Amino acid sequence: MPAMYKVRPLHSAGVLAEHLPTCMYPLPNLHRAPGTAAPPPQEEVDPSLQALESRQEEILKRLYELKSAVDGLSKMIQTPDADFDVTNIIQTDEFSPLTANGADLDLMLGKDYGALKDVVINANPSLPPLSLLVIHSLLCERYKILSAVHTHSSVKSVPENLLKCFGEQTKKQARHEYQLGFTLIWKDVPKPQMKFSIQTMCPIEGEGNIARFLFSLFGQKHSAVTSTLIDSWVDTAIFQLKEGSSKERGAVLRSMNAALGKSSWLVGSELTVADVVAWCALQQTGTANTAPANVQKWMKSCENLAPFSSVMKLLK
């Protein structure tokens, strides 16, 4: 059937191919004169990026210099780390002697305005913590301490010398004139306990731990190696020399004799808490008279100090 309407095309295929645009919106370039070629685009460098690149180059240069220095030092060391003698490091350690000025107790224990900071210790009179009594005497040489001794109801009787272990408190001053309160309570406890902030602090237990805390009030500064050796001697004195078997005590005495052959004190050239705890452990175990020569000499050096000689009176 023939079409009802026949429409003639308006454009031929050739005309459409020539006049169709290649883009939707062609616009002239306003940044160059007619007939001139467009210049190549230039990238602008951000100043902050330039500064970052310069800093990175400087850091890489310094890292290279540090690497060279470390490589040089590593070539100078001929022995393995395990062969180093730590006593050589301890000799160069800086000690602050006990005769120096005291530390800032408010900074170490916290400041309570209008209240004296009290250290309260519970101890069993059947095994008195001699090291704490020695340290108390040392602290009295440095600070103004208000000392007191009490007896808990759990203890039936306490020897007279233990009740007067802090001496006679004859001269009483106003409480606020003291720097530290030190109260010892003879109580039926398995091991010594200490608090210096009754409301907020959990008790510190064990003679060695309390001795470490009290000795820190002298403000001595030690290197990491020296502090580790001091802690090691304190633990050895408590758990092997004082509470260990006879075989363990013999091994500890041999180690002490070797250490004291290199220095006048157990760790370095100054008295530390390790000397106090070890000396007291020897006195409590009754092995002082059978100790080797270097240990005997060291014990006499301790006993020449007034705090040790005063504690020896409690043992008689």
C-alpha cells in the first residue's frame, strides 16, 4: 500500500557532515592575540611544598650522619654486650650523697595544706623490720620528723627496747613545725605494711618495698643500670639471705664478697638501700659472724654509722 504522506528531506548527508560542530559550545581564546599559537602551560610551585622538600632533605642528611656515627661506634666495640662489666658503668654514675640537702617532700608525697604528711607502718614485734629503723634514723639526720610508737590491741606484749626504738621524744614542738610524721604500730601482721595517705593509698607491703620507698625520700639519682642492681640486691637480701635456705645464703654471701671486692658498698661508692637491707638481713639470720672477709669489712663500715649502731642495741 503506498504511503499516505511523502516528505522530502530538508538536508543532504554531505551538508550535515560539513556543518556539524565538534564541541557543544566553541568559544574563542581570550588570552592570546588572534593568529598566535598558545604558549605551553607553566606550573606554579607552592612555597610550602618547597619548604617541606627542603626539610625532608635536611632530615635525610642528618639521619645519614647519625647512621655513620653509629656504624663507627659499633666498630670500636669489640666485645659482646654480655661481656660488659657493669661495675665500670656504675663508677661513672652520679650519686647524690646522703649528706646533701633533702628532697622536696611536698613534691614527692603531695602537699596537704594545714596537715602534716604521716608515714604509718604496721609491723610485727616478733620479727622487727630493722632496715626501717635504720632508715628512720637516717631520715632524722636530714629532716625534722615527728616520731611515735604505738601498740595495737592484737599484740599482747612488746619488749621495752622496741617500744623505745625511736628513742626518747623529750622535746615536743608544734605539729606544723615538723616536715614528716613517722608512726610505727606494733601489730600482729604477717609482713610490714605502710601507708602515707590513709584515705587514698593502698598499703605498701613487705620490708624491702617499704625500705625502697623510704630511701627514695633522700632524693638520690641513679642510672637505670644502678637502680636495677640496687633492686636486685634488695630482693636477694629479703628472699634468699633472710628467708632462703642455708645453701641460698651461702651463695648470696659469695656474691656479696665478690661485689664488695670491687667497691666499698654493694652498689657503687655510696651507701644505698641495698646495703641497709642486706646488713639487717645478716643480723637477723645470725650469719654475720661467718661472713667472708670483704663482707666483714663492709659490715664494720656500716656499723661505724650511728643509725646502724643504734639498731644494734636493739639486738642485744
